[in-house]
Amino acid sequence: MTGVADRPAGKLDELPWWRPLVVQLAGQAHPDDTTLGLFVRQLTAAFEEQGHIVVESSHGDVDLLLIVTHIPTGSEPLRERVQEQSPPLSARTCTELGLRVGSRQTVVLAQIPEHLADRRHTEVVDIGRTVMARTAAPRVVLVNRDGQEATLFTMEGGHPTETQDLADRIRDRLVTAACARDVGDRYDVVTDALSSTTWAHSSAPDHLAAAGRRMGELGLLPEPVHIDRYVSEALASLYREYIGWKRLSEGMLFLYDPDLDAVVVTASGSWDVDKRALRRDEVTVLHPHPHGNRLRVLAPEGVDPKGPSVEAWEVCALLSAVPTVRLSRSAAGHWTLDSDGERTAPIIRGGVHAHVGVSRADDTVIESVPPNRDLYPYGFGCGTDLVADVATDTVARSHAVNDATDLRRYVRWPMLYHGEMAVELWKPGLPELPLQGLLDAYATSVRYTPDHVDQPL
């Protein structure tokens, strides 16, 4: 079974990661948007009821900035009615209020006549990303005109639609996102950490490239989407020049390389990387364990490395939390399990992140670990400290990871609202080529689709 349980009945403010926030409201509902006006009043009251502080002005020191805007009604499709501004709404508002442009603290609120709950996943993701791109907001809430539903959109492709207690439930989702702190840019580059010879002899980049190609063939990695799909060429040019945002490149692959005693991970999609056709300079080497609260990028001699995937913290959290095994080289030169081996390594050899939904997985082949909705009832954004905590919690609950008598070599788990993570383990029978066995398991033992990702309430 792969279904996700409903959220628990407990209160969000009883969870250990919850914290009181400072919330600021900017803008007013359009006179025609009466439902939105009522929702905004109910939402701000809901924040205060849970112990958050709602302010009308600040010096930019806020946890959430709610920006109210208007989307005109009309006969055109919703995507075509979302108006583009220059500078975009969120960027302009952040500048006026002293917030960093591009801040993940901003949320745009708007009213629409459409119902989104029953529309196709891919269509709704496209609508959400259009609004986000044209307003430069990382999260958007669209409230239906009749007040029957409210949908929260995230950059990762999430779009859960609430149909009851709209203000309280949207508040909880926004608070959850705001309690997670961004860690994606917390890394330091260690110059010339690897000799050019050592790096040239590493096979990890080639293995990741081969796995990326196969993921593309299996439909686990989509073609990157250029930003001008959602905005005009003029605005796309601004994004490219000032933010470096060229296209969306979903997914991630990583390997632990025993030769390097390091993690090799795909570079951030912000570097315009197509993970289905990776080049050697489009992967990044990381020390497997953070130093303090920062990751260490290990640069080969003479190389200016690209920044790591936003999931890098999650990967390092996984590898730091699991048991270790011992390895030795086979006659063919591959690393294999050996209780007396020369090298100690995390039991996780590698893994992938894919934006797909899974309806069935053969539990005799691949273990499915359900989300811990008692502790983490909603999803967190990629590149945050709490999504790394979710990864640590997940592998702690995995039988295959922690029980040496469990001979399953593969483990998967849903990442709420936008896809899933899967890893392969150093266990007897694991194919010599990294990620080959894991992708074979997806090809034969997992039923998945990029066209539908569950959006549990």
C-alpha cells in the first residue's frame, strides 16, 4: 500500500518545531473580491488565535508577508488572466517594505471563480506556477469565489485544496512552511580539496549521468521547463539577469563515492542543468557530514564548482543518520560488501528524487515508508532544515535500513505533495553499477506517474 494517511487531530502549536511568527499583511482585497476580503480577515484572526503576531507595518523583520492581489474574471483561461507587472508584485512589495527580493517569506492571496480540486494535477501545477512566476511569489493561495475551497501552491508543485475550515487549515499550512528555515545556500567551498587526478578517476559523475538518462527514459525526470513558458520574454530576461532563474529542472540524483569518501550530487537546477543529460561539471562533491551548520563543497583542483542541488542537506542528513557497512574492491574494481573490508561507508549507496506519484509498489522488492504525519502533518519546502529532519525521521523508521536480516535493497517514501525519494542500500545482491538496481525496481515493481501526485489533506 502506498496511500498517505489523513492528518492527525492534534494541534499544530503542540509540535516541537512550531514557533510563533510575525505576520504582515500588505494590500487590500479588490471591491469585487468580497470572498477574498472575508477570507483575509478570518486568516489574520486565525494567526492571532494560534499565538502569532499580525502587524500592519514592519522594517522587514517578518516571518510571513501576505500580499493581497486581484485576478480579473473573464472568459479567458485562468492562466491568461493573471496580470504581469514590472517589477513583479512580490518583488516590488518586498522592496517597499525592506524585505530581500525573492524572499521565500512572501505569499500572494487572490480570488478566482474556478474550482481547482477536481482538475488534473499537471493543469493545476501549471496554473500555480504561472501565478508564482508573474508575481514572483514562492507560495500562492487562491480562494474560490463561492468560499468553498482554498488551494495553496508551492514551488515544488504542491497544490492541496482545503474545503473545510479554510482559514484555520491554510494558516496551519503557511505556518508549517514558515517554521522551516532555508538552508540550501549554507555551504562553503573548500578550494582544491580533491586532486585533479583523483577527480578524473572518479566514476561517480558517469554513473549519475547514466542514471539520469535512464530516469528520463522511464519518465522519472521531465524535460526542464523554461521560465518563458509562464512569463513574457521581457520578464524572463529580468529573471535570468537578476535572479539567475532560467528554467525549472526537477529531480535530483546522488551517490556516495567510497573512493572520495564523499557524496556526489547533481548541481542545482538554477545552473540550467538538465539532469537527463548531465555533464561532468554539472555534479558537485560534498563532504558527507555538515561542519557546524554548513555543508562543505569539495572542489577539485582548478575547478569552480556549481552549487549543489537544493536537496543536498537532505542527502547529507540521510547519510549521517544511517548505519554503516564495510566495503572492499571486487576483482572487477567495483566496491562490494565485505564484513572485513577496508572502507567504511553509509548503508545508503545512492538515491534519486522524482516528481511523480506512486499508486503501487511491490513491498517484497522495495520498502515503502509512510510519512510521519503525527510529527510532520504537512510537507516542507525543499532546501529547508525541517525537510532534512523528515529524511532523518524516515530512515529511522525503515526496516530495510536498520534490520540486517531484512534483505530488501531499496527503500522509497513520499515527499508530501510533490513527489518522492528513493534510495538503494549496500545489501547482498545489489548490482555493481550504482542506481541500476533501484531504477530496475521502478521499471518493474513500482507503478508511478508524473501526471498525478496525491495532495492529502
